[in-house]
Amino acid sequence: MEAENSEVAALVEKITGLHAAISKLASLSPSPEVDALFTELVAACVPSSPVDVTKLGPEAQEMRQDLIRLCSAAEGLLEAHYSNMLTALDNPLDHLGRFPYFDNYINLSKLEHDLLAGHVAAPARVAFIGSGPLPFSSLFLAMYHLPDTRFDNYDRCSVANGRAMKLVGAADEGVRARMAFHTAEVADLTAELGAYDVVFLAALVGMTSEEKANTIAHLGKHMADGAVLVARSAHGARAFLYPVVELDDIGRGGFQVLAVHHPAGDEVFNSFIVARKQEHISTVGTIGCSWQHECIWTTIEGVADGEMSFK
């Protein structure tokens, strides 16, 4: 126990130092300094660890919450950078491997599909909430695992959706025709949620425990009975990178947990929970959550607020 406590203390000290260094950065946009710090942070958090973030003291909890916020902002900027870079190339889908975490998304989409397949046979419609400017998750599911499924991608940022549309526009017609993008706050999604067989909730939709719980309660109120939720979460030291989805909040939201996956080694970064919306469950909750990515306020010609989709 003493050795375990020492390991946790050393890890928290290291992450606290990295948080301090990241907090001093003039910008979180990709650069050699930014890339080096976040690479070191990921390397510290990915290995299996006995740390339980719920047992951290108030100071460490505050540091962790701010670090998640910084990771979210940096991830949004990183994805926007690579989305712009890829769409400037001929045949951008041939170059997706340039993205530093490409393998993570390939593995994650396969893991989620394989676990989901045991509970949902070929969903007709899937929603991905918090899709961002580089929608690898729904794109890989559409390309490699669910060839007949329609995907509706939701993000609150129209600029992120514009970037995503340009990238998906390079896919073949069979994929492109099944991928739609909508600009909306999750709190504004109500009746449309009832149309989906599966709803994916991105890891950075809901930055605090309260926001995450309220998001799940909102989905439980409006998703169809029997529909499946796939909520991305974090476990161990990876909870310094992403918020944790509590199983109690899944239950209170009106869902029955079907499966929980915590990654082994570095196969993927996120844990995920598969849960089914139970029948005749009434849930009450308000919502005010942060989305997956900070909105990058630049102008893209031809991109406007509102729904955007390929026809």
C-alpha cells in the first residue's frame, strides 16, 4: 500500500508540473513546444496506474479540472490544424495516417463496433454528438464497419462542421451520402434524438461531473426506448485527460449498463460504456455543457450556421 501511495504521489506531482508548464504556454496551437508537452502528458497518463481521481485532494482536483479544459482546447486546435492540412492535399483520405492519433481512432472504432454488435444488429441511424473538425470516429465506422448506416454528426461549432464536411467530401459517394453534419447545442436536441438506434457521446461533451450527468439525463429523456448509448469515459490516470462518466449517472439517466470497456495498454485512450435506454423511464435534468472542441473563430467561405449535410 505504501508503494502504491508513493507511485500515485509521484504521478500527481509529475502531472502537476506538466499542467503548470502547459498553463504558461502563449498558445495551445500545434508547435514543437506544445506537441512535446502534450506528448509527455499522454505518456504519463496512458500506462496502467492505481490512481483514483475521486480520492484526490481539492487542490489536485482543481488542477485536474483545468488540465482537462486545456486538453480539450488543445485537441480542438490540433484537429482543426490537421483537418485544414489534409483537405489541402489531393486525395486527403489517403493521408489520414499523418494525424498523430490516427491509430487510436482506428482501434477505438473497431472496439466500439465489436462490443456494440453484440447488442445492436446493424443500426439504421447513428448520432455522434461532439464530432468536431476531424470526425474520424463516425467516418471509420461508416467506411469499415457499418456500410448501410446513416450518421448524423452534431457539434455546436459551425466552423468545425465546415472543416469536417470538406474532409468527408473527399470520401466516395457511398460514404458521403450517409454522413450529415448539424450545428446544434446538445440541450436543443430533443425530438430528433428519438430517431436514432445508437447515440455516441464524445469524451469531451460535458467537462465537469455535473455537466456530464446532466447531458446523460437529457439523452435519457429524449432517446427512444431500447436505443443504445455509447458514452466515452476515462479510467485511472487517463482521467487527467478526459472526464469520467459515472455508472450511477448512466442509471439515473434511464439507461441499463450493458458493457464497460477499460483499455489495456495503449490500444486506445478512452474507456467507453454501452448502455440501453430502458422503457417507461422518466428522467428530469437541465443541461449546460461544454462541447468537444473549442470553436476556432475563423471564416470559411460558404459555411453558415445551422444544419449542413451532403445530399
